[in-house]
Amino acid sequence: MSDLSVSPRPVAPPPVAPPPVAPPLPVAPPPDRPFALPAGLGALSAAAPVVRVSLLDGSQAWLVTRHAEARAVLGDHRRFSSVPTAPGYPRSGMVGGSTADTAVASLGFIRMDPPDHTRIRRMLTHEFMVRRIEELRPGIERIADELCDAMERAPRPVDLVADFALPLTSSVIGLLLGVPAADHPLFRDLTARANRIANTPREAARVLDELAGYLDELVAAKEREPGDDLLGRLVVERLRTGELSRPDLLAVAAVLLIGGFETTANMISLSALSLMRDPETAERLRREPALMKGAVTELLRFHGIIRNGPRRAVTEDVEIGGQRLAAGEGVIIAVSAANRDPEEFQDPDTVDVCRPNASRHVAFGFGVHQCLGQTLARLELQVALATLSRRFPAMRPAAPLARMRFRADMTIYGLHALPVIW
């Protein structure tokens, strides 16, 4: 009998399972409930603290929806990178989308990790110390009153966004940075265009290139004649000494310009509308002005205006909220959901100006990247709301909520317009 060798039949590889279908990243609330969480976000948060979502370009990322997990990610810069070029960083739909090859496009130090982030942030910290910012109060109060004077003279209804919130905050950041008043409409337009959620990479690149060109001219003017403003001081104390490169200075200017006025302007309009719709709380704040500081903190918690971030890339495998996140995956923090987490905030969908733990919100982030300008933003909100309350106690919306134009199409939520009468 001869030996017969039988070749084994080749085994077909098991079929590759398609990736699970992930729901889209929620960014806009239901049209009939503009103060609610983005549609679908509440259900995602109730299901799990960390869930997969799909982004505009078809990629996926992990969405963190609860308070404890949000602080865990934001507070861990070693395992979660802020650098847009890090593997897995979820860039789709964010400001600067796919143009992180220049300092201005990547927004500089806020999208750096330590020690680079720490080095540049330290150059700015003293400019935003509480005592230094508080010195701006009289000037901010003067601007707010002048805008109210103009509103009193204007025909009604008045648009509280165009006639108060935007000019107030752009004037303040203009004074801080030394931006000529004639340039304010230009940088408002550039910032608005940069914050469109639906920007294509080419559109994002185009507007950020325009911004870079404008900032380059502004810094060149400061190099010729520095002046006593933040950019002028950075030119003299940091640029000329070689501590700060010119690209990094341009990026700092971009961060302060983009983040320094539009976020606060939208918080002003949303907060004013909230108080107009809650006359009992508004009257209490008029009777007890000392409550305004806490009211601003609570309104910051309640109104989650950042609907598209913050974002991180996972740099090493880690478990968060019962999920295993692998190195090279992306993470997005749902700030609005974290700030409405019922495990952290009792009755989170209501505004309580005396809420004892409102300051634990993550509206300004958490950890080493916590917003540098939060002291200025708080001051502007306090002054704006107190001035409106004092000058126009009978102010009310001139249109029903259903006809208001909310910024569901923008990375910073708020109102496109807020017509008011009194």
C-alpha cells in the first residue's frame, strides 16, 4: 500500500464584521426646545457615559457625555493629546478642520500638549489674573452703558445680538489686544465664518488663511509701534527677546480673537433671553445684585454653547466609563451633557441661581487646558446682565421662541439675532 498525502482543504477566513453603525454627533437641540440638550444627546448619555458617534466625514470617535468621565479625560493630558496631528484626533467639523499645518490654523497653544503648551500659557497667565482683569470693569461698564444709550435712541425692536452682545465683547477684546475699532467688523466676520459647522476643509482653510493674513498685518503694526496692549507687550517682552516665535504669536492672537468675544457674546444673548423668560429670577437679581456672580456661574453651566468639542486623541489604551479606548482613537467631550449630568447636578435642566455646586461645571474645560480667559468672560457677563437689568427692567422678546434664529449651524451655539422691546 502506498502512502497517499492529502492536502488539507483551505479554510476560508471568517467574514469581517462591518463596524457598528454609530449615531451622528449631536450638535443641535430640537427646534421647539432651543435650551435643551442637542437632539439625541440625552438618550446617548442615559445609555452610557462613553459612546461611539460618527462625524461629518464618516469617521468615528468616542463621545464622553457625563461629568465625572469628562473631567477624567480633560484632566489627563498624558493619555489624551490635544494636538490635531496626533493619530486619531477627531478633526472633522471643528474650527480649522483639516488645516493644522500652520500655527494659526491649528490655533496654537490650546492645541498643544505640555511642555509646549505650558511654556506659552505661562507667558499669558499674568495678563488674565483676577486683579488685572478687574481693572477693566469700569471700561466694560462704560461700553455697556454707551451701547444701552444707543439702544434707547434706536427704533424698536432692537437686536440684542447685533446692537449689544457682539459690539460689547468685540470692543473689550479689541481694547485688550489693541485691535483698531475700524477692524472690528472684519474680525467678527472672519470669526463667524470660521465657526460654521458645515465648512469644507477648503472653506476652513480659506477663512483661516484670511485670518492669518489679517493677524500678520496686525502684528507687523505692533512691531512698528507696540502700544500698551496685550499684543504690544508680547511683541516687546516675548517676540523681540526670542521667547516666542512669530508664528506662535500669530496663533496666540488667533486664539484670543476667536475665543475671546464670540463665545461670550453668545452667552450674553442666551442668558439675557433666559432671564427675560424667567421674570421671577430676573426680579430677584435686581433686588439682590450680589447674586449676579453666582447667577452667571449657573448660566454658564446651563447653556452649553460649545457643541463640537473639546477634542482629544488617545495616546495609550485606557478605560473610561466602562469602555476600553485604544491608542489612536479620538475623543469628544459633550460639555453640555456633562453640565446637565443628574448625578452631579440636581434638577439639571432648570436654572437655579443659588445652586451650591454650579462652579463644578466644565464650560471652561478642566485641567491644564482650562480656559485662560474665563475671568474676563465672567466679568463681561456680570456687567452685561446687570446693566441690561438696570437699564431695561421691562425688556422682553419681540418674537415668540419658535421664530428665534438659533445658531444650530455653528460650532458655538447661541442666537443669530434676538429682537427685543421694552
